[in-house]
Amino acid sequence: MTMQLIRVGVREFREDLAEYLDSPAPVAITRHGRTVGYYIPANGVPDEQEVLALRRAVEQIEAVLAEHGISEEEVVREFRARRGRS
């Protein structure tokens, strides 16, 4: 069963975190209308459909990175830089 992606702002995600943790649907977390992260629930053992959906998600992320000329190394550097600011 494929779940519809939910889009929520950072503040709403933080305020309703328990609800999203209990939900089987993946969540795109946005700030000022731009996606800044994803929450992908890992409830139990994924079935074949879930694994296929995750593979498609990875393919889509790779395509977006390639389209914008962004390498995995750049993503990791940006993540580490932002994480260091916390």
C-alpha cells in the first residue's frame, strides 16, 4: 500500500510530532514553502510495495540532485554544516 506524501511546515511538524510518528504516511517538512527534509516512518517490517516505493523515492531524489548538478558529497557537507550550527 502506497501512502500519499504529506507536506507540513516545520512548526506544524514539531507541534504535532507524536501524530506524525504514529502515521504510516511519509512527511515532507517545509520552511517558507521549500522542502527542507523528509520523515519516512519505519513501522515494522516493510512489505514489498513499501520497499519498491522507497526505491522509487531514492531514484527521484537522485534525479533531482542530478538535475541541479548537486553531488552526494555536497549534500553531506551541507548537512554537516547545518547540523554544526545547532
